Amino acid sequence: MRTTGLRVIFVAALLVLAGCAAPTATPGADTGATDDSSTADTPAPDREGFADPDSDVLGWENGYWFDEPIDVDQSDGLNDSELEAYVARGMARVEHIRELEFDSTVPVSVISRTQYQRDNAGRSGPADSEFNRWNDQVWEAMFVTGESEGSASAISNTTGSSVLGFYSPSDDEIKIVTDSTGAPTIDNATLIHELHHALQDQHFDLTDERYRGQTQDGDLAIDGVVEGDAKLVELMYADRCEAGTWDCVKTPKAGGSGGGSGGSGPNLGVLLTIFQPYSDGPVYVNELYESGGWAAVNDAMRNPPASSEQVIHRTDEEPRPIEFEDAGTNGWATFPDQGVDGSDTLGEASIYAMFWYQARTGGADTVNVRSLLDTRSAYDTYNYDAKPSAGWANDRLFPYRNEAGSETEYGYVWVTEWDTEKDAREFERAYLNILKSQGVVQQNDGVYVIQEGQFADAFRVVRSGDRVVIVNGPTPADVDEIRPGLAA
């Protein structure tokens, strides 16, 4: 997974994930938390009725105040004048909640889901590109995509069927993904979420390198504040709609921008991973807001979190440095031009998603699938905190390749560090239970072999104190060549 430069909102249907009742705060829905302490309105500016101010002020945009009624009926789709009023008042409402002024009007257009899926599929490049071959090993190490499904295809299909809309910082434009471009409708929450990304871009410049993670976990951490900020504003807005404080444009149940048509549908492991910032991010940002107001959130936008652990647990603990030297023999080598010196970092959120996904799809004894819904905050959608993934100190995953034979072969070395030996043992135990659920056989030399299926490979798992190292290759001999001298 790598950021595409788009800031998106996901469809509400995400929950088939746990196979049980939907959570209280559903992504993209017009309902939200009812914590009045977090959603109190900022003081309204001095004005008479809805007359236009002498100059641009917070809570007024393009002729509309944040609390001004608008004549918009989406039952037959939006015409140009309705869309203009809908967007202008939405901008005013985002300003009023977030206490930041828009510098310019934000263009909003619609795009068919088919077109979005076509464009989205092309962003990852050819399946056999060096990045995708490298990234395939990352997602295979997570037991989310195996040798029968490329990571690029899984990610593209997942986002293509799940995205409601997006803001492109490079184009300064919002596009709403809809199944009816001829008579488009726009969900309130989707519009507010994407308008807030435009506001963020105007104040913080979302094209800046600080918003581009070097690793998978870095991307999720940065999105924890960027998406968390947008999601919190969306939910604060939804609170006002739900409470009747604001008159909000209704979205017809049928048609509209709800997604899901076309493509092969979402991979739940990918979906749970990339959704983490939308779940834990608003809780993280709301705690900043409650302790230091929007100024504290602005500071976090300027200095994003370093790991998903920081977002999940609202901590400032920095990842522990991990040194690594390639020792591959007989043609085995890393991808030095990819990631950070050839490595990626999965982080706590992705590791949790690995354990949950294998419990959900393979019956692995890792985490309780239903604990995903065990949330403790009104703004939290899913629970990413579990014993096998908590206590994460850092990890580096090095994909390997061997091009010496007639066909290129692949493997990886995954070095994980944990806060304590107990945390390392809990991770190791859960990981071995994944192998067990895949029908693994342990050889006399300690190498584990999955003999068939999409994850058929050889593995060596070695724990030493608070470190667990996992080596993967096509055969036991390959495992020893990728990381010679590693033994339990």
C-alpha cells in the first residue's frame, strides 16, 4: 500500500467485516457521536439575518451562511444551481466547525464508479513492476494476499468498490464517485469530509512531503491525523444534522454515490488495514481538540504521528531503531531501490489486520473476530487494539528475490521488535497459530512448511528476548540461503 495523493472517504457498507451488527459510528453515514462537549458551536459572527457580510468571514462562503436555508432537493438529482448552493453552504459549515477560512472556492464534480475503477487500477502501474513485486511480498507476509492474487489488484479492487469520493491535492478538486452521473446525488457526510480535505490543503499543503509516508505504517500514521481531522469534522457535522441543530439536505436512499458495483469487491484484510486511520484517527484528533482546541490539531497536522501505534494508543512513544544487514546467499538479494533501503514497516495496525483477517477467513487462533467492534469512544468505528499486536516497538520487512534460475523466486525477512519479552511471545504465539491454521508441518530443523494453498512456502520463526525474526522462502533450503545462521 502506498498513498496515491488522493484523500478519500470509504463507503459505509464496511461491515461484513466482523459478521455481526454494525458499529455505532459508521463511515460515511449521516449519524455520529452525541458528545456535546466536542461539538459545541463556535460563536456566530455579528450579523443581521442572512445578509452578506462586507468581507469574507468564518461561516460564510459564496453568498451563504453556515445556518442559512437552501432550496436543494436531491430526489431527482442535483442541478448546477443546487450543487453550487450545496457546496457553498457546506464550505461555510466546515469553516464554522473547524475555525479555518477557505482561501478559494473548491470545484466539485462527479465521476462514475466505472471511471474511478479504471483510473484507480492504472495508478499502481503494471503488476510486474518492481514496486508491485516488492509490495506483493509485504502483503503476502501479512497473509492477506497470496500467490494467487497480486497486491496491486487486491488494493485496486478494494478501493475501487469502497470509495465514495476523493479530493486531489494536485488538482485542487473534489470528485464524487457515483453510479448515476446523469442525476447525481451527494451524501452530506461525503461532501463535508472532502471539503475539509480541501481546507486542509489550502492551509497545510497536502502535497508536502510530510504527508507522504516512507512505509506502510508511515502512511497510516500520517492519515491518522489527516483523515482523523476530516472524519472528526464530518462526525461533528453529522451530530448537528442528527440533533436538528442544522437543516441538512437529505440524500435519497436509492442511487446516489453509494458504491460497490463493478469489480470483484473488497479484500477484507486490505480494507481493514487502510480503514484504520478513519477509525482511530477521529478519536486521536478529538483528544487533541479537547485538550488544546483546534490549535493542538493544527500542530499535529504540521507534525504528523510517526506510527499507527501512536494513533491507536494516543502515545508519543517513538519506534525503536532496527539495524539490518543483508546476508543473502546463492542469488538471494533485497530490493534496494524500494521502501527504506529495501524494507517496509507494517506497524501495529497492519499486524492487527493480519491477525484479524486470518481469524476471520482461516479460523486462526489469533484474536476474537467480534472484538473488532469492542470500541470505547463514540467516534471510534473499530477496535485495533489486541494483545498479539500491542506492545509493538518497531518492525522492518525486507522482501527478497532470486533471479538466478529460469523463474524469479521470492521470499522475505521480517524483523519485529517488542516492548517486552511477553509482548514478543504473544506475537510469536499468534503468528504460529496462523501457520497452524494453514496446515503447516514442522521439520526436524525447526523450519515450518505450508505444503499447499496460496501461502505454500517455508518459514523459520525465531524469538530472542523481545525480538522475533521470521524468514520466508519457497523451500527450507531457500530459507537458509536468505538468512544463513539463523536458528532457534
